Amino acid sequence: MTDNQIIRLNKVSKLYQMGEVRFTALDQVSISICNGEFVTVMGPSGSGKSTLLNMIAGIDQPSNGEIFITGHAIHDMNENRLATWRGEHMGIIFQFFQLLPALSLLHNVMLPMDFAHKYSSKERFQRARDLLDKVGIADQADKLPGMVSGGQQQRAAIARSLANDPPLIVADEPTGNLDSSATGKIFELFHLLVEQGKTLLMVTHDKELARQVPRVIEIMDGRIIKDDSSQ
């Protein structure tokens, strides 16, 4: 793995056994992504794109192959090591936000710092406020998730993904539940993060969004069928 590669998958496969039927979700997938890239993964439902994201995020383990993320061989890590590594090196943005409903947006953003024991209590509080300001919702900091719009919840989720200043952000259908106005604002924010040096990997089915991304990887039946960097 070269110094500039932040993601490298080498012949990664994922097999699921359902009764007597074996299903191949990923089939010998090899990908390299460099620091500072903005990449989207596209494909129809059941194509393997979410499985691929789960492999990269260390949420699931490959049946075969090697996965190196931020220079670490995550295919060899156990759950405890993965959780620690993920908290330091990766921010995850979920389609359904995954904010804790009983906590304010501010405290949702503070959570990753609490889990990672990163920064002092005072620094966590200030950093969370600064991140909410960065995504444009500092004035909503003390509200519960259920009190704000879907677009504002997604902005809070993006702020949370940045809490520990990870080099890599992965997003699973991050605009799937947003209207066109909120989607546009979220996408502007993604481009800004990449300009600031983050690497961003996004799974989407939205072809219109994909046209705005420098590199598009298409997956079908668990295999990479296109890797287009000429957009």
C-alpha cells in the first residue's frame, strides 16, 4: 500500500450461506482510492454496494481477500480493535441519520469524542459547537433530533462524523431521505470537505448526484463493472 492510498481492497469476496443456498455479495473486488479523492459507488439494489461499504467500514468481515484502510489491515482485526480504529480513522454518515433521539444535536456530535476519550470535556463541548457551526446549524445545537428537519438531522450526522477529525468519511445513501434543496446543500458541504483534505466515499443510486463526483465506481452482481475517473 503506497503512502497516498487511503483505501485498498485486494480480491475481496463476501459469501452468505442461506440454508442450502450460497449467495455471493462481493466477487473478487479490487479497488484503490487515494487521499483527497471524492468517489461514489453506484449500482442497483442488491448489487453489492452497501456490502462493499460495510467491508471498508469494518462493519462486516470479508470471506476472502485483504482490506487495507489508512494503512491498517482491517481484515485481521477483531471487533474491539476495529471499534477503536474506526473511532479514530473513519467517520460514517448513515442514510437514516442514526442520531440518538434523547440527546441534543450538540451531545450527539460529542458522543464519538466521548467514546474515543479524545479531547478534554471542555474541548469536546467547544469542538461540537464549532462543527455544528461548520455545517450551518449552530443555532439548533440544543434541540433534539425530532425537533429539526431531515436536512438538519443529516447535517448534524455529518458534524458527528467529523468529531474525531478522521481522514476518511464514508456515506451510505446520505441524501436518500432528503428533498432536492437539502440534497444540494449537503452535496456542497461534501465538496467543501474534500477541498479541505478529507477523502469521501459515498454510496448512492442517484445518477444526477454521481455526475457531480470526479470518480464513479459502478458495481453489479458483486463485481466492479466500471471505474470512471474521467467525469
